[in-house]
Amino acid sequence: MRAIAVVVVLLCLVTATSVADAAGKRPAKHHEKAKTKKRVALTTPAKPSTVETKNKRDRSIGAPWSGRLQTPARLNAGERYHLRRPWRTYGTRTTVELVRQAIVDTLDGAPKAHILAVGDLSQESGGWITEHASHQSGRDVDIGLFFKKKPAGYPAAFVRATPSTLDLAATWKLIWNFARTRTEDGGAQFIFLDRSLQTALYRWAEKQGISDKRIASVAAVLRHEPNHDNHIHVRFKCRERDTSCR
């Protein structure tokens, strides 16, 4: 139970910090499923960017819920993961590289896991994007979950998971591979997931003998968010060189 106690203390401290941040930096509904806006949706696939991921002129400008993206990198298709909307897979070079590495490391460590669904990052120039209130500045990504048995419709669409249908081992690997970047420049800032699935994951980790330190590292970034029982939403920090990033 000592691991659960560590998680509870950390969640209390982090929640207080998050509330303070929220008061000064972001609206109450900071991401996902924004109210319908009376404007034309940008649904036309963007032309592939000619910018290589090594280009250092890329910039995240503004906040995730009110921002844009300059000279982006693009997450390309890969083995064992499916891009649901390839024209919405743009981000900062750092975000794209960290997302790709987390996915590859997870799949390499879970060879029997099914294909993984990858949702939206940002559009090529960032800005408002349908179905989201965030994902505007190249620092957000939605990733599907792993199941004991791949459900119908997945990975073309995200599918709701329960503690009994979730592949806890593979999903824990996925979350850990994002969470461990939190100390890096531009690393993971928050990972949003429904509380019921979080509880199942923490209990699994404790039974598996996962160290208190590793559980605490995950707890430092994992947050409850309603309507996030079919995917995780990872938000990355501003990089030091992105002086206009918020």
C-alpha cells in the first residue's frame, strides 16, 4: 500500500499546483470537445510538409487552446501504429520525435500487443481544429489504448475501455514511455486519462512490483479528465527556445 500512499500525496500536491496554474493560464475547459463554433472547419488534408524533423526553425506559439504552429515537423506512418487522420499529425520537432519514440519503445516492449491508434496532434499551421478546444500549438497528441482483445472499429476509431477490457501491461508501458520524458526540455507536462482506468493501472503496477519511484513519476503527470476512457491525451511543455509559447 506504500505505493498508493505515495500516489495520493503526490496527487494532492500536483492538483493544488494545477489549480493555481489553471487560474492564471487557461480556461476551465482547456481541451477536448469544444463547443460548436460558427466557422468553416479546416478538414481538407494539408499538403505534406517539406520540412525535415531536424529543422530547428519550428516554433510553438501561444497556448494549446489559443495558439499556432510555425515550420512544423510531421509524424509519419509507421509499423504497428495507425494514423487516424494523417493531415492532423503536425507538431514541434520535439513533440513529434518524443511521440514517435514513445510509440516505438512501447510496441517494441509489447510484441504481442495489437496495432495502436494515433489520433490528432495539430494541423500544419496550428490554430483552431474541429473536435478539440486545444491541439492548436503542436504540443498535444491523442493516443488510443491497448485492449486484451482488439475491439471492432479499432484503430480507425477510439474505443471505450474498462478496467476489465484494458491491456494493463501494454497501456502502462505506453504511459510510462511518455511520463519519463517529463524532465526533458519539451517533455510531457500532463497525461489526461479517466480516473477509473488510472486506478486500475496503479493497482496493477503495485501488484507487479513496479517501484515507488516509477509510480510516483507517472502520478506526477497523470490527470483525470472526463471523456478520456478511450484514449490518453498527452500535452508537452514549452521548450526553452520557444519564447512565445504559453
